[in-house]
Amino acid sequence: YNDQKELVKKYAGQGYVVADVIEAAVCILVEFVASGEYLFGREPITYTRCAQSVRGQYPVVVGGFGSDGLDVDNFDFDDDDYGVAALRKF
């Protein structure tokens, strides 16, 4: 996760940041309303790590979006299978 955050920092001058939980959730939901597309969906199941963490250690994740809703959770382990989506702030 720390390596992923460093990758996003390389693009900070262009306005990119690691999204906060609310920013990630709102962007995912707005895209669904606009296009009907499930970003960070279930086929395959995907999540993005966010800037907030639980117990200062494990990042909150948003994703697994499907017809029954959007998951907001944390995983109390660090796994290379989870990524970070950069958010561009204007």
C-alpha cells in the first residue's frame, strides 16, 4: 500500500491523490447513475484502497459494487491483490 501511495504522489502535480472514502464512494455511485456501469464491481470483484485507515494501519476499501450495493470495509491484512485508484481533483 505504501508503494502504491508513492506512485500516486508522482502525479500530485497534475492533481492526483489517493481518494478519501466519501470521494471514492461518490465517484463510483455517480458513474453508475450516469452510465449504468458498476466501477469496482464483482465480475471480477475489485476494490480501491482509500486514504483513511482503521487503527492507523489498515486502509479502508470501497468496491465490490453490485445490484445490492457498494461495500465499504477494511481488510486487516496487507495484500498485493488490492490496488489504489488515483482521483484527480480539479
